[in-house]
Amino acid sequence: MSRADVKKPSLCTTGPLTKEVISQAASTFSKIMKSCYGPTGRLKQFHNGTGGYVRISSQSSVLLSSLCVTLPVLKLLVASVQNHLALFRDSGLFTAIFCCSLLEKYESLNMARYPFIKISKHILSLCIDYLSSETCGCRIPVDFSSSKLLLSLVRSIILSKRACMLSRKEADHISILVLKAFLFTIPQNVDSSAVLGKCHYIPVKNKRVMDSTVYPGLLIEMPEMHLTLPFQRTASGQIKVALFGMSMSGHLSHAGEEAILIHRGISLEAEMLDQLLSLGREVISDGVGLVICQKVIHPTLKQYLKENNIVAVERVGIRMMEPLKKMTGSQPIPSLQFLSPACYGYLKDLHTQCFDSKWFLHLIPDQPVVCSLLLCNRNETAWDELKSCSVTEGTLKDLGCSSEEFHLVTDCFCHSLESIAHSLEHDSGDILTDTHWGHSWSVPPNIPSNSDWSDFVQKCGCGLCNKQEDLNWKMLNCHSVSFLPQNCVNETSVTSADHLVLDCFAAKRNGLQVAVETAHLILDISHIIEDRN
């Protein structure tokens, strides 16, 4: 006999959260995020206290899903960053660190929440306007006639995933394959409705990274590889494809919504099989060479198709249906009653491939808008990591604040951005900033006290700028005279630089916006309702 426990009432906390509660939660969370940030970020190992699967990663998506947070403030912060990652898949650490830094810096200000929110919202709009302008020095335009910039972006993202455990040679190899896969997804015939194709990733564990490769078309794993040769082709040499989104197992529940007439003395199973074989005869007469089913194909129908030189593929799953539609031009057939020649698609060729004792059917289209990337790595953890980047007086009046308040919030905003740059240093070194371009330069630790720190830097953090004699320097997070950074992005600097460290501009800009808006939301909380059951 079961016993029902008395349900506890929800706990409602009223009134704004104190600065101490917000700052303490943000500080601890921020330290974890900062330690993982940047190309040299540290790895974290996650292990459930009661046992289970161990994960090693420095990716924000893994960190946020593995950390157990109980404070409502952190739950809201984690949810906001995860929503950002769902759209851009990058800059999660940047977003979390900046939001936490804003909340920490707010504690040191003797200011009410409303003016802080209003002023920082205005500063955010100025930042977004600048980032969207043509004069923005943070952007590098991509020249699709050259692969160098795209390759640098891919390499920067891959090298930042420390748990991949890739050498420089291996990272270069994977970067080239990822770029090739992207280029395969660009349609050859571009019109107003053109969209990018799909890239299908296939994990191959316990193999050398250098064995990874990319194929135009789609690779579908076949547990039992029996490719009938020669298979049916059209007069033009193409292979006609029938794509079924229904189950062809012969069960009555998968027959569709049409009425089925069953004669006395005939079993349902026999009648369903007869309808499937009738469908098979129609497919054969239409000259179909490849039948693909999202679910299960009855063994008798599969054997019948094989005997008539038709390749039958089953259990491809719903995730493969969209790339199959895009690649072949076919429309999924929803039931036995809706077979029509208009639903058929076409392929250029079929081949078989074998990797790591697994057989794959290689579907080759006329135009490779879909590709398959075989990613090899030494172990499951490494593969998961790889798979898985001047204010005017009028403005002050509009904001309803004093000049002093505005400067306080501006300093808070700027120092929060600087704290992100400082998070790139993980070896107890320091960060210099030049007053010409405004780029960061990493200084190694333990240099002699009587030495000039600028003697130990040669190239900026992103790799675009080289050290020059007339450069002036300032320490990051130190007060100095303001300056207007010069734009260093030009054709010469981009083409001559080696091993650029780049990031996704759209993800960073959205992360900046999400971080500020999340901080405002946390500061604006007045009631917290917690379910204690």
C-alpha cells in the first residue's frame, strides 16, 4: 500500500536580492568559467558523487549541463547562456563571465538598481551600434576567394577545445576537413531561396585523427551490407530513389488512415504483407533503384526488392530524413496509399565504404549540398569534445542620471570587458595593451624586475599585429589616458599573418547582449518562488 506524503507549500521570497547574495553567487561561478576561457583554458573533470560517467571538458555547453546549481540567480544565468548556445553554439564562456563580472562590479557601486540598469542598457546600445558599423575594428571581412581566414577561424575554435588532445598537425587536418565540409554544403546554383545544405558527422573512435576524412554525399551505416550489383538505373544513368517516412514492417497500426478490406478467412498479417508486396511491384515497375525507409522494412519485402536488383535501406531515423530530402529531391511517402511518381528523387551513384569494420552505403548526389564527415579520435572523451567555438549632456538628461553616475557605470562596464581579456591568461602572467591598436599582448610570468616587459612580447593575442618600436603600452585593468584605437584590419595584415586566432563575430555580439540583459533581469528580481517538494 503506497503512502502519499503531505505536499509542502512553495517558498516565496519577496524583495530585491541583496548585493552580497548576487555577488557571492556570481563570483564563485565566474571563477570556474574564467579558468576554462580562451585557447589555453584549463580542463574540468565532472563526476557524479554517487558514481557514473566521467566527463572532461572546457566547453561551456558541457560545463553548464554538468554543474549542479541550486541558487535561483545561477539557474537564471545558466538558462540564459544555454539559450544563447542553442542559437550560436559558441561564446558561452564569454557571456557567462561578462554577466558575472557586471554583477560583481555592481556590488562596489553606491547606486540604486534602476539607474545602473538604464545606463548600462544605453552603453550596450552604443556597443552594438559600433559593432554593427563599417568602422568597427573588431571585424575581419571574409574573402570567399581565399580559404585562409575561414581556415583560421575553424582552427582557432578547434584548438580552444583542449580535451580534443590534438597536435598542431592534427588540428590543421581537422580544420581543413571541416572547411571542406562547409564548402560542400554551399549550393552551386544560388538564387533568392538558396539555403545551406547539411553536414552529417560520423564518429569513429579508437582510430588515428589523421584517418578522418570527408565525403560528398551521405554515408548510411548498413549492419548487413549486401549491395546488389547491378542495381536499377534510369535511361540517363541516374538512380531513382523512393523515400518512405512510414514503417514498412507490416503492422496494421502503420498502414495509414485508409480503410482496409479484409476477406473472411484471411489474416491481417497476410493481407498487410500482400499490400507491401504490391507496393514493391509498383516500385519495381517505376524503375526505382533505391528504397530508403525511416523505420523498419518487412524481411520478405526486403528480400523481394533485393531479388529485383533494388537496394533497400531501413532504420535511417528521422534525423536523416531532411538531408535525404535535400540531397535527392524526393518527398517522404507517408503511407501505402500515397505512392506517386512525383515523390521520387534521384542520385548520381551508389558505393560502399568500410571504416573500422563498419560498412556504409555512400549516396552520391549530382550536386553535393550534403556531405559526411568521418571524425576519428583516440577515445570517446576526445571525440565528444571535438564534435561538440563621448556622451553629450542631452544623453545624460534622457537617461535621468548624473554625470558621476554615468561615469561610474561606464567604468564598471569597461572593467567587466577587461576582466574577460584578463581571463585569457592562465599561467600567472600579465596582459599589456598597446595604445595604438588596443590589442592585448601576453607577458610571461617570472620575468626579471629590472626588465622592460615590452621586450618579452612579439605578436598580439590574435596574431594580426607585430611589435613596433613606437608602440606605447599600458597594463590591463590599470587607469590610463583614454585613446582611440586604430583599425589594423587591412588586406596586407590579414594575408601576411600566420595562425590567426579568430572568433565568431555574430556569437560574440549576441553574447554581449545576452550577458547585459541577464544581469539586468537578475538585478530586477523582486520575488522568488521555490518548489520545496
